[in-house]
Amino acid sequence: MEIRCGDLSWNSLFYWLLFFIHQDTYALSFSLSLCRFSRYSVSPFSALSRCGIKHPKPLPFFGNMFMFDIYPSLDQSNCYYLGRMPVVVVADPDILRQVTIKEFSTFPNRQYVINHTKPVSDGLQLLRDEHWKRVRGILTPSFSGAKLKEMVPLINTTINTLMNILNAHAKSGEAFDIHRCFNCFTMDVIATVAYGIQLDSQSNPDDRFVHFAKKYFIAPAFNPLMLLVVAFPFLKVPLLSLFPNKSRAEMDSFFINCIQRIIKERDEQPPEQRRRDFLQLMLDARNSNECVSMDQFDMGNHANEVGHGNQQTDQSVSEQDCHQPQASSAKSSQKRTITDDEIVGQALVFLLAGYETTSSTLAFTCYLLALHPECQRKVQDEVDQFYCRHESPDYFSVQELKYLDMVISEALRLYSPGFRFARTIDKECVVNGQLLPKGAYLEIAASYLHRDPEYWPEPEKFIPERFTPEAKANRHPCVYLPFGAGPRNCVGMRLAQLEMKMALVQLFRRFNVVTCSETKVGCLPPSQLQYCVTV
Ligand code: HEM
């Protein structure tokens, strides 16, 4: 039965009422969502100010990521938001010593990159906590003096190729880009020491290894989806599975197959026929039953605590290492084994971390010596004297080249490939009286420190004498960090130094490097010079 009320039946009244209520609910839930959305857009942006850390005003969702001029004008209080991530920039050597060395156990990790695929995700650079400790403990002994000595013949073969190429250029009398030659050289060195592959990338630029390796260094084109990921990081995984990076997958599978094939070949070879390279050292560790503890860690560049005492002997390194506070405080032992996946990851990380870094340092060293012929003459005199004593350079003899060492150190000060590196702040803590927010990155501003006039008078000038033993002893050890600091420093530092010195000693024995009309001179920021050096 229907009750009538004018034209309106109770039924239609009920529906009208329901409609208004719903509209209200819609409106309410819409305004609630809007509130939530706008709260979400700014929610992380109180983390820095809560800790009393100054920063520029962030934009909703994107923080300060469009303020590209932040870095050059950096001062110690210049922290920022990279998207939603708070970044605490540290350029205070005392805080750096605290974070990277004394309180290493609180800051053992580098930035957390979600959803990085294998094999990159298995590489030392991205590993975290105990996983990193185990793999680093296995790799570190591979970079000892004794092991690097075994790499010398492999490096020498690639230097011969480099010398032939430079010779051809010198004979032609034409200007050329020496950075390219060094790129090929460092690629060949890594291929031989980490993959057991004899390459000649200069003569075979179409080789598949060279082709895929170079692809890792091509900056990805701007992708608007990245902005979406910056604003909504939780969308990263679904977006990546919806729009997979095919080119990346192709590169990854090339390297995985390449290393797996070589591992298989090595396993089938009699032990005495196996090549002595990093790959074999890792394969030997795969079957080892030994335990590794933090005591065995190479704290690396800790002459004067972290300084880059390039002249260190193995003995001096291990003596210092034993006295590092964090080594004794973290004595956990782990089984010294490494899986095939991890071996592939490390081989790739050697390429990613050791190729461009080493080649650009070689290029900048030559660039600076071409601009400073008086320093080049000193290097050549030292090299000539070196050859009166030695037939060819090796791991121990290159350590006699004190002036060359000073020149490389100064080139690394001015043009550090690792111009900034990071640690994560996994829990809220106080360092040197400064409260640091949980979940932030701690960005170590190495290139800022390297040009800080407080520690480096006339910082833009190339003055190798800044690295005499006396000058180094009088400086705070944490104002010079080309290879990082503490137990998480560059594991390949000694290989890089060996490779660079062996190449430069042969180069300056035979050639002079001179500038040409294309050589850029002046106070250009490193970012502009990085890829356009011509000598
Ligand atoms: C001139 C050459 C090089 C420079 C300037 C350099 C610089 C650096 C820097 C600044 C870091 C970060 C350190 C830190 O966070 O404290 C690093 C890490 C690393 N480097 Fe190098 N590097 C060079 C060559 C190499 C080479 C040749 C290799 C390998 C063959 C290598 C492998 C690595 C690895 C695996 C890491 C990560 C270490 C870890 O997380 O435990 N680097 N490097």
C-alpha cells in the first residue's frame, strides 16, 4: 500500500532523502580525501625543521627537486627534500668522521633503492647490513697487495694496447679526445680482471660486451612517470611491472648469461689452468668454509684515519685497520661463502663503479698536467729515474712514485668522480649535538669539502704540493674523501691507484701531453668539464 503526500509518494521521498544523504556522504568523503591528499603532499616536510635543520621551502609532492641551483651554493646548513626524502647535507669534517668511522655501526648503509633488479641489486654498493658485511668480507682480501700483484700482468697487457693507440695518435699529429682512450683502457682492465675476458674495446667498439657495458652509463631519457614515482613512491613497483624497462632487462640478462657461461667454463677447467683474476678469487671463496669477521675488513684509506695515503704498504693498512674502533665493536663472524648470483652482481658492480671513475681521473690528471707543463716535467723526471731502477712498473714499485701520487691526489681533489655519496639514517639519532631524522639520507658533500678555502687556500688552483706527507699530517683527515671513508669506503681504491699509476708511468715515459684549441680552460664547474676534456 502507498501513502500519498501531494504528488510525492513516500517511496520517492525516501529516494530523495537518500540522494541528499549520499550527496553529503560523497561531498564529505571527497573533502576528506582532498584533506588527506593535501596532507600527504606535505606530510614529510616537517622532518628537517623538527630537528632544527634549515632548508629551502619545499613544493608539495616534489620537495626541492626542481631547485637545481641548491648544490653549487651549498653551505653547511643547506639541506633539502629530494622528492619526499629529507636529505641532510654534511660538510663538517668532525660530523663526517663520526658518521663514517666512529659510529659506523649506526650508519652502515648507502641509499635504499627499491626494486633494483638483479644483478645490480646483488652488487656490493646496494647491499645492506649483514648481507653487505658478508660479501664485503669476501671481496676485501681480493684487493690485498698480494692479490693485486697477480693482476699486474693482466693490466700490463691492456696498457700495451693503450700505448699503441696513443702512439698512433701522436704520430698523426692530430688533436684527439684522450678521455675516450682511457674509457677503452679502463673497460679493458675491468673485462680482464673481473670477467676474464680479453677485450680491445678501442679496436672493437661493436663487441657485444662493450656495447652493453656502455649502455649502463647512458643517462636515461626524461620519463614523466618518474615524476609520478617521486610524488607517490608506493606506485614504483606496480608502475615498473606495467611498464618494464626492456632495454635494462636486455643489458642485465646479457651480463648474467656472460658470467654464468664463464663460471661454467672455469668449473670445467683443471685448477692449475684457471686464470688468476677477481672472478677466480670469488669462485674460490664460493667453495670456502672459512669464516669472516669484521676484524678482517680493510678499512682502506685510513692513513691518518681516513686520509688517502696512497703510499701505504699493506702492513701499514692492516695495522691501522686493527685499531679502528668499529672493527672491535662488531666482531660477528659469518660463513665465508658467496653464491653465483652474488658473483654476477659483484662483477657488474666492478664495471659500474670502476670504469668511468678511473677513466675520468686519468683524463683529468692529463688535462691538468697539460695545463701545467712545469708539473708534467717533474712527473717525467720522476718517471725517468724510476726506469733507471726498474724495468717495468708493478704493485710495489709504483709506490715509489711520490710526485705522481701527489698529482693524482690533487686531480681527485679538483675533479672527484665520487663528488657526493650517502649514508642512510635508519633510526633517529644525535651526532655531535645535531639531531638527525629517521629515514633521511645523509649526503656527504665531498666536492664541497675539496674546494673549501678554509682547508685549501686558493682552492681552484692545481697545487700537487698540498699532498706532501707534512701537508697531509696538518689537515683534518675528513676534508679529503675521493674514495669515501670508513668501512664502507671504495673497495676498489687500490686497484684504481695501481691501474692509474701503471698507465701514467708508461704514458709519461713516452709522451708529452699538450693542450689544443678545443681544450677548455678556466674555472668551469666540474660538471661541465667532466665529459668534454680534450688534450
Ligand atoms: C679513481 C677511481 C675511483 C674512485 C674515485 C672511486 C670512488 C668511490 C667512492 C667515493 C665510493 C663511495 C665510498 C663511501 O660511500 O664511503 C666508492 C665505492 C665503491 N667503489 Fe669505488 N672508486 C673508484 C674506483 C673503483 C674501482 C676500480 C672499483 C672496482 C673494481 C670500485 C668499486 C667500488 C665499490 C664496489 C664500491 C662500494 C663499496 C661498498 O659499498 O662497500 N671503485 N668508490
